[in-house]
Amino acid sequence: MLAAAMSTVVVLLGTIDLPLIPWAARLSVAAGRPLRVLCLVDGEGTHRSRVNADQVDEETPELVRAAIEAAGGLGAKDPQVFECRGADRRRVVLDAAGELEARDLVLGLPSSERDDPHRTLARQLARAAPDDVLLLDVGVVGGEPPTRIVVPQVGGGGRHAIRLATRGLGAGEAPVLVVPDPAKAARSRRTFGKVRDGKPGARAERLTQTEVPTGSLAEAMGSVLEPGDLVLMDAEDARAVPRLVSMLEKLRQDREAVPVAVAVTRAADATGPGHVARLVERLRVHAPALSRDERKDLHERIETGGKLSTDFVVMITLSAAIAALGLVQDSAAVVIGAMLVAPLMTPLVAAGLSLVQGNLVMFRAAVRAMLIGVVGALLVALVVGLLSPWDDLSDQVISRGGPNLFDLGIAALSGMAAAYALARPGLTGTLVGVAIAVALVPPLAAVGIAAAKGEPTVAFGAALLFATNFLAIILGAAMVFRFFGLQVSRRGDDAPKWVRAVLVSLALGIVATSAPLVHNLTVQMRSGVSRPYARPLPRGLRESIVERVAREAGVRILSMSHSDIEHGFGVEIVLVCDGQPPAGLSRELQELARAAMGEAMPVRVMLLRSAE
């Protein structure tokens, strides 16, 4: 771990960037921050280390040697030079900037003179870095400080550029000339006034705003530039800046006698392109880092728990049996107990870690454990369903037959929570809550019970719920482990083909399961509730009522249901009679219902006369 106070970091992609060091040094001196120089060099693997002047030898890269020489004698606070390499150079720079607590990130401005990899990397860092970014093209000015700083107010903005211009980029008390945008004259004046009013006296005196140009902003810049100027633009208007940069490049070519430097600055809290990427990088900076020992311990714990073992088979069998018995008896408490006993979460999390690390051995072991666990749980639930004396499905089983899109979100978040808790040893106690939040064994048990009772619709819904949990937990865990920096790219390698194939398969599986989940959600929204208030009567009671009513001429069954929620009634039977209701029919039906469901069960029989 590299620790430092808030610092100014300059990134060198080649020797052409060496003139950036004096500019970054002036920034660091003015702000009282240490200077850090990151030298990106070619090489295998991922590597980052500090190189002192007394450590330089023949094997030290030329860029590092030149950076050490250039950083000395500039008056910067505690200058340090780092040698960095890695396959993902963007990730290398962002990780280093985060660990060095960068406040300013200084880069070379992409131009036509730079090759494509350098231009691409500079643009990526300018968009994603969660710091103030300064892109510099020093031109023939080199590392000399500018005698004057010219700020064009592209789109009437430029607040961050004007503030930066007074912070130490110039030579001593270098004046700052602000050129308003004629297309946004009123906004230009307001922005300049607010920045000047917020500056102390000495800095405010250095700020001058020209008259609103009569022509275009580009024409105005061509008329005011002098040799040794620095043109500093704010990237507030991301579309206008490239055009102005191209204009200035052409101007420098046409007017070689007027050498100027060009820079583009972007504030850390700027909106627009790259805002989401910068937010993600800020989260990475504040996320707890795993030490080498913590990574090793995490890998060992998950690898051990994700393998097939006698303990795993015993626990999955017991949890499936408990879940199946709880579902059959409609006992929520028993089902929750089965969730806590079930060990199926660990192989899924192990699969997520193996995908991030490219560990084929761990992935195969996790898949084997998952397959054995799934098949075993289904067989146990099927046996319990066949032995169950009740012909109808309980509410606990039926409720798992209609998953919707919210279940997908619950599974993904639960997988992320499980991975995060496993990665942080102090949070392992929260895994109990994760196991309750996303149920893996109860849906499997519901599949077996519904199949045993000949209810394919409910069995399909429960299987869909399990598949949703299965896929989302693996992907959610993989996302969290990658966030912790456990990915393959840390070793400088690309992800193996099998990892990419599995990830594509999981993503396609999520898409395939989302369609019925969205359909179920739509149906449930249309009906007004996710689960019905009333449910069918037990099959034996239904058959008895149908048989008794069939003996009465002119009497038909309109509805019969059981509910403990709506209106507080238990069993309600509604009959339609063509004439006078038969005497004693209501009492006999009440006796049948109480005999089947208990004497304490409220039973209401409604007899309606049909109108011709």
C-alpha cells in the first residue's frame, strides 16, 4: 500500500511528456502538496514501485531515469518517481492515483503528434479520473512558465480554468486574461464576476476580462495571443473544446513566431461525459482494500466451502427435508430454518470468485457441488411430496410459483451482500440475514412437491425462481469480487476464453428469465395484488360439496373459497338457486366444511335466487 498526503500526480507516457514535470511542480508548490511522477513503461505483468536516485542502474528504464533527473531541483515538496507497468494501463494509473491520494492529475494533451495508444489513454484518464485533471500541450514553450495565461470562456463558462490560472501555473504574478464568448456574453460576465469576487485582493488584481469580441471566440483568440502565453480552457463544454484545440493547433502552425502552450482542465466534480466513471472511481478509492493475507484467507475459505464434501451433502439433504416439510405444512418458521441450514450459497459465491480469478479448478469444483446439491434437494422434496397426505398445495408452495422482476433484484443484491460479507471478516455474521433474504433450497423443494402433486405450472414458477436466484447470485458475487480488485487483469493477463463464455451464458440466462418475470409482474400489477386474498378449498372438501349440491335440482355452485385475510371470513360458499332454496342444504355444507377443516373454522353459505 502506497500512502501519501493529498498530492499532485503527473503521468508520463513517454519522454515527450518530460516538460510536464515543471508545470506539475509549480502546481504542487503553489498548493503545498507533494509531487508524484508516474512513469508508464512497457513490460510484462503488473508492477508499481518507487525508484530513488540511488537505485538507478543500467536496467532502469530511460523514462524513469529522465524523470528522476527532471524532478530534482524544482523546489517541489518531497518529489517521488514511480515506475508503473501493466496490461490495463488505465487501471494502473487510476489505482496509483487513488493510493497516492491525487488531488491534481497532470497529463499530456492528446494531439495529432501523439500515437493512437497515447491519445486513447489520455482521453480515458481525462474522463474517468476522480480528480482535477490538467491536459497540457507545452509545444515549443517546453517547461518554462508562461508569462501570461489566457482563458477563453467557451460557452460562457470557464470557472474552474480561471481559478486554476491564479493558483501558480504562471511565472510569479503572471496576469490572467479572460476572453468572453460572444455567443454567451451575459453568462461570461456573470461567471467572471463570481470568480473574481471570491478571490483575495492580490489574486483578483491579476484577473482581467477583455471586451466582448465582435467576431467569433476563435478569431478573438488569434488576435490576443502573444509569445509565451498559456491558453487554458475549461472542459465544461465537451463538444466545443476539441474544435477550439484544433483551431489553436492550426494557429500555432501558421504563426510559428508566436509560440504558445495549450491546456484543458476539468474539475473533479464536473458533470457531462465521464461523470458516472468518476463516481465509480471515487467508490473504488473509498472501498476497503484487501491485504495480501486477507486475499489468501478469502480464497481459502471460499474454495473450501465451495467444494463437494460429506458435510455439504448431509447439510443439503437435511435442509431440503426441513424445507419440504415446512412447505407441506405451510409453516413459514420451518422454511426460514431450512434457509439457515442450507449450504448452497457458498458454491455459488465460489463460482463468482472463480470467474473473476479465472480459476478453472475452483469453478469445476463449485459447479459439481451445485449440481449434486440441486439434484439431491429435488429428490428429497419429491419424496416428501409423494408421502404428503394432503392433495393440495400449501400457500408456501404456491407463493413460490409466481416470481417477478423484484425477485431478480433481491437475488442480485443478496449475492453482492454475501460476497462483500465474505470478503470482510468482520461481517460474516450478516451471512445469516443474506441466507434468509434469498432462499435457494425452498424453491427447489417447491419444485419437487409441485411435481409430485401434478401441478406443472407451480413447479415451473418455482424452478424459474431458483434459476433467477442461481444466476443473479453468481453474477452479483463476481461484480463485488472484481470491485475488490481480485480480477485476472491484476496479473496483467486477459480473462480466459472459458470465463468469457460462462459470463455470456449467465447474461443470456438472465435475459431469458427476465421475460417471464416481467410477465408475472405485469399480471400481478393488473390484478392489484401479488398473491390472491382467497385460495381454493382442499380437493376432498371441494369434491364433497360438488357431490352434495349435485343432488339438489336447480342449484348451482357460483364460487367457493377459503381466506383468513379478506373480510375476516374463513370458508365462503356461494350457491345459485332457480327456485326456493332447499331446506337444510346450508347447514349440511357447513358441517362438511367444519369436518374437513376443523370445528373452529368460520363457514358462510350464501344462497342466491336467480332472476329470469
